[in-house]
Amino acid sequence: MNLPAAFVTKYQNLMGKSEAADFIQSFSKPANHGFRLNPLKDVQRTDLDLNQPLEHCQFGYRGQVNGKSIAHQAGAVYSQEPSAMYVGEVARPNPGERVLDLCAAPGGKTTHLGSYLQNTGLLIANEIDAKRAKVLVENVERFSLTNTIVTNTDPDTLAAKLPDFFDRILVDAPCSGEGMFRKDPDAMTYWDIDYPKVCANRQRTILKAAVQNLRPGGELIYSTCTFAPEEDEQIIAWLVTTYGFEIQPIKKFAGMDDGVPEWADGNQSLSRCVRIFPHHFDGEGHFIAKLKKPASGQIKRTSQRSSRISRHIQKMTKDQQALWDAFETTTLARPVSGRLVCFFDDLYSVPMETPQLDGIKIMRLGLQLGTFKKKRFEPSYALALALRPDDTKRHFEITPTEWAAYVHGDTFQVSRQLQKGWYQISCQGLPVGFVKVVNGVAKNFFPKGLRFNL
């Protein structure tokens, strides 16, 4: 790989020429691939190769996943580079916590956080870029996260609206991307010797807001996919000296390196951070730090649960309630948990920990149950994926051939003995959507924007 000359010189000076030679040589090796299993799904009947489990990630494996496979489309698996998985493992929240993923798109870290929360507590996944936020919504829905609110706003707004609110915050910061040069060579086209300093300034701005969001005694996990000390150790040193954060130890697996105190202010606690270099670890480049916010006296968890979430959110009307009750009675085996509200024409089940969100742009408010249309209720794709087969009264299994027709948007024939109405369908034991059966035909409601050919 033809790396920028200034990049090579920089790391020769930092590492020494002998170490840097191995480092530079590693960029010529093939990029790594991996995937995580979704613990919210049943993956027993998939054809995934699980012969290469990752020691450093409970749900992770080496290997590639077909993005058009049943397992991927049903949310049973998420494709993610092996070293990137360690960020979610370090962040590992406890069930019931309030967690913020501040720079969340495309959703790899969000879905990993959700794997540990097990749809308890509250997870807010924020992405400032609207297009990337839409991709984030798709991945959150596919993964069947029901406790997750996706927002599209700037960190300063979140800080002002939700001070001292979160138990744990992950900032997977936008960075110079040096660790992705092998995986994404285009990242080199916008790199120059000053770019890490530009990114570091942006990272400080984001972190100033995150510090306000985090409750006293809460944990901040900071990560980048760059090797630049300006964006790694020097940022952590700044957090420690400016805000009094304490650097927490992180377990290191074979091939993972310590942070380098000499690349910042010499604080020896920086060695508790994790560096992942591609010539030492079979993965791409990453930096991870875990820090604790100082707390004076007894730690109190503020309660900001609100009866009024946003001015756009209302209770169901009598007609809407009747439509939902009819669907729930005929289709579902048990009531949907959470607080049911209307967000414009969409019906959502909102996490109970949801605070007031006025002034914050909401992309997804928990689990979308469906949409109210003229005198009818249409259940959502997200609901179909979130419900297990035993959660529904009306359900049937389809073949892989029928599934191929379904994701293409086609109708297909079913037994005429099936009563008219909504049915959850599954393939290989995994829920894949809803169809509406009419006179022996399954009408297709797979989202138009997601349809594809096999």
C-alpha cells in the first residue's frame, strides 16, 4: 500500500524505524472481517460458520457474512471488523442503565451495547448526520432493539437538554481514520499531517458536551480508529487534567498494546488505555479508553422521566385505540410492553425511562409498532422482527424460495385455510416480516426501500 510519506515519517519518529517497518508492512496485508451474533435472536438454524470465535468479544467471530442472507436481513448477525468489536466489550453496560451512544452511525457499537442491555433501561443512539442517522435506524430495527431512541441532533443540544442524565456514554469519535487505511484506502485521500490536530479539536468539542451529559460517577468510553496521539493519549490527558476524570484499567488480550504515556503528558495511567496495532493484533487500528467522572459524596441518579416527551407526541385517539386493540387481540399472543404513544401517524412503544425530548430531533422513538392509515392499522417491519414467533397468534414459516420472493416485494400463495388478516412470517426460524393474507395470497409489506434481488 502506498501510504502518505508524511504518515510514514511521523510513525518512524514515534516508534523508531525498526518497529515502524513492521507497522508499515502490516498495511499490505488483507483487511480483517468478522461478525457478531445477536443474543436477542435464535441463530440455531442458520448456516453461519462459528468455528472461529473471538476471545475478546463474547458475541464475535472471524469470517464474512453475506449481507443478503436470511440471517443478516433478519438481524441475527451484524457484520463488524474484529478489533472494532472490542469497543462495545469495553463499554459493556449493565441491564437497566441509561446509556448514550453519542456518535452512533452506522450502528455497530449501538447494537453491541443493546446486546448487553437486553432491551432494558434506555439507550439513546445519536447521529448528527441525517443520512447516516437513517442507516442507524435501519440497523437498530433489524437488531430488534426495543429500548432504543435514535436522535439526530448536535452534542451541545443533548448536553443542554439532558445534563447529568446518563450512567454510561460511548464516544466513538469521528477521527482521521488512520486505522482504516487498509480497509478503506479512500481514507488516505483526505489525510495530511495536520488533519489529526483538526480532528482533535472537534473531539474536544464533542467531549465537552458528553461530560455534561454524564452523571457524577458515570463512565465515559472513548474510542477512535486512528493511531494519532493527538486524538488518542493527548485527548485522554486533556480529559483528566480539565475535568478530573480517572482512567480505568481495561483488560488486554494477546496482541493488544498499552497506551503510551510519553506520547502525551507522561501520566502513567495512560498505559491503562488500549492500543490496537495491525502488526501486533489481527485486526485494524483502534484506541480505547475508559474513564470515570468524579463524584463528590453519595452518587445520585437523577430522574428525568417525563409524562410529556415532546409536543409532537400524543395519546391515541379513540378510533386509533380501537384499531390497535383489534390488531393486538387478533394477532398478538401477549400485550406489548412499554408506554404506547403516537408520533404523528406512527404508534410507538416508548421505553419507560424516556425523558422530555423537546428540541431534539427524533428519528425513532423506541419500537415502532405500526402506522395508522385511513380506518386501518398497518403493523411495522420493526415490530415483526422484534416479536418472537410465540409472541404472535398468527404466524407461519416460509421457505427460502418464498423469502427470496418476499424481499423482492412479490406476493406468494399460501393455504386458503388461513383466515384473512395479518401474519408474522419466519424463515429458518427467524422472524422476517408481516404479510396480509387475503384469499390464499400473502400480500407483501416488506419495506420498499429495503427490497433487493438475490
